[in-house]
Amino acid sequence: MDNNHINILSNAKNVLKIEADEIYNALNNIGESFVDAVKAIVGCKGRVVLSGMGKSGHIARKISSTLSSTGTPAFFMHPGEASHGDLGMIVKSDVIILFSNSGQSDELISILPNIKRIGTKIISLTNNEASEIALQSDIHINLNVMKEACPLGLSPTASSTVALALGDALAICVLEEKGFSAEEFKRSHPGGSLGKNSLVKVKDIMLIGNNIPMINFDALLGDAIKEISEKKVGFTSVVDSQKKPIGIFTDGDLRRAILNNKNTNSPILECMTNNPIILHEEQLAIDVVNIMETSKITGFLVTNKTGILIGILNLQVLLKQKVI
């Protein structure tokens, strides 16, 4: 490893250490103002409005998204657009959170009088408790960042990291105070894997009809091999006269049957696995993944409330449907 590589790694580690130290500093300095901010957000009867300029604006936008996805209606308002009409979106029952490292952002300061006139509660996160924004806020959270990771001390680095972390902490504390549930989280994420995969039920993705590998209880080993070959899912169900599953026959069962000198005329009852794991059609598909990991089984039979076989589910289907 040459000196250039060593220097790059050294610089990277130094940046991470500085930012980690400042996060730890925030941990030790967090206090009553943070608690007041959480209570104000929880008690908000309107929406939470977040605003900031530049990098602080990016952080504000991210926290607005986090709040919205965890049960608190929130939106980002650009301070430049606010002075050109967007202030009309704010009402007295809202809470506004301002992000500004210096606390002296002209764009934010210029809209403070109007926000106060509306009567909206103001929460700010800055690195200067004597700044104009901090002094005009109802609640101020001091970032307390002592050192930026930028060697020139010009680009917000550690301060941005701390602001983002404290914003996340606010959102999660509000989530906890509101008792926001995993089910509610899924409902607010229907389009992404976080939500979609969590809401999909077994009945939504299982193979049905002619795609179900199935043989009767009086079938022979040869019938099972043929069914597995035709349906190409690696196993077949074995059902009674009412189409209720009594067993499953897998590729593994076939290997064991051969080792035990079974032939194609052997009764399937002598070769199948009894008491297979049965899924219910209303189960969540994501729960099947957990069962799969625990049992080391990749194929399952699905029944309805009366115990009749109505589908099958295997690893390939879960992968195809992007549940995994």
C-alpha cells in the first residue's frame, strides 16, 4: 500500500471520528428543549412544516419525509418560495421546524415575522444559541458542534450529521409517543418493499388451480415423480378424497425412497412426509419467509378455513414476487 492510499484512508477515518465524536457530544448535551420539541410535535393539531436553506434544506426535507412515513403529517417548505406565496400553506395549528447551522440564514429570518404573525409554534435546530433564528424560536435545540470534519472549517459536515441525527431522533421519539405501529407503517408504504412485501398475503401470490402439484393418497411413487416433473416446483401434495392434504412428497423424499429400494410401484403413503407444514391463505407472505428460515423447508401447502388444499407456495414464488 503506497503513501497515497494510506493518506486517503487516514483522512477518511479522521472524518468519521470527528463526526462520531460530535454525535456523541450531542448525546451528552441533549436536554429539556428536545423534550419540549417532541411534545410540541406530538400535540400538533395541524401539520409539521420543515424548512432550511442549502444543506440544511436537504436535511429538513429528509426529516419531513421521515415524519410523514411514521404517522406525523409533514411537508417541506422552501424558504425562498415561502416569501413568494408558500407561507399561505401554514396555519396557526401547525408547527414549523427550522434547520440552520449558523442560525443566521437571511431567507429564514425574512419569513420569521410572518410566521409569528400567523401564530405557528417555531422549533429551530442551529449551532448558535445566540443567533437570530434561535432567539426568535419558541423552542431551540442547540447542535453544540465544536468541530467540522472539513479541514478548512468551511463546509458543514459534522454539523450536518448532527442535525440529521437529531432530526431522526425527534421523528422516532414522536413515533414512540404516538404509539405508531408497524401495521400503520406498512399502510403508508404501499409502493415500496417496506410496505408492499409486508402486506402481501399468501393468497395473493400462491400458485392455484392446475398449477398445484397434487396426487391422491392411493397414488404410486411413479405418479408422484410424474407430477413433480410436470409441475416443476420440486414437490407434490398428497391429498385425501376431500382434497385435504395428508402429506407432501419432495425431491428429498425421492432420494430417500431410492436409498430404501422403493420403486415406481411403491405406494406413495410409504414414501411421503407426513404432517407437512400447512399455511393458511390469510397469512402474511413475509411470515412465510421466517417459517422457511426456521424450518429449512422451501415448499408449503396452503389450505382454506375448512382444510381443503387451495394452493402452494415455494421459494421461487417468493423470489419472483419480490417478497424476499
